[in-house]
Amino acid sequence: MRDDENRDSETVDESGGSRRTTCFPEFDDRFPVPLRGVAVDPETRCSHWDDDVDVVALRFGCCETFSPCDACHTETADHDPEPWPRDRFDEPAVLCGVCGSTLTAGRYLDGDDACPECGAAFNPGCRRHRDRYFE
């Protein structure tokens, strides 16, 4: 990442919602977990994944930081992403961007593409690339 890219920024999207880009070493203070990403809205949608169901942030094993996607991690961290380790699947590793609940990796992976706390739908297409996030 170039020095001139290492700046946090905030924009307003078409719906009037706030979107923030937060880069290392800062975190996005709107969330109850340490989170970084590119153009992240208040429900964790980012510039890379922006459909109604793209409302999760995932914790990476390399730094224990949450990001909406692996591309966000790559663009906002100072290192390469590493998936959440299998031996830690009983720890919080997924944030529901709708209700703010944190889920263990096991609970998320065993779920039905919806938050078990609030019922918000999660993107079922994420199943195709779970290996980017979980061992």
C-alpha cells in the first residue's frame, strides 16, 4: 500500500448512508469489533461485495481483525490475509452487520445463510470461497 493510500476516508453513498475506508493501523469505530475495509457501510457491505445479503465481516487468523472480505483485508492491512484457524472455530469470528452479534466460526459455518440472532439473510454465494476465511 502506498503512503498516500493509508488514509481513512468517509463518503456518503446514493442512499445517504455513510461509507468508510479504514486502513492499518486504525479501526472503524462504528463496529463492536476491530474492523477495517474499503467503503464499508454501517452494515458491513463494502466496495467489493455490496448486495443486500453482504452483511458479514470475517475475522482473519493473521491479525484477529475483521474485514468484510479478503480483498478489503488485502487493501487495508500491512500483511497478507490468513484464514481463521480450525482449532479456534469455537471463538467469535463472524460479525453480523445487521444486529452486531458475533458468531463463532462453527455456528456461522453450520448455519442456514442467516444470522441466528436476528434472522438477517447472509449471501449464500459465500460458500464458494469459505476457504479464504476458514481453515
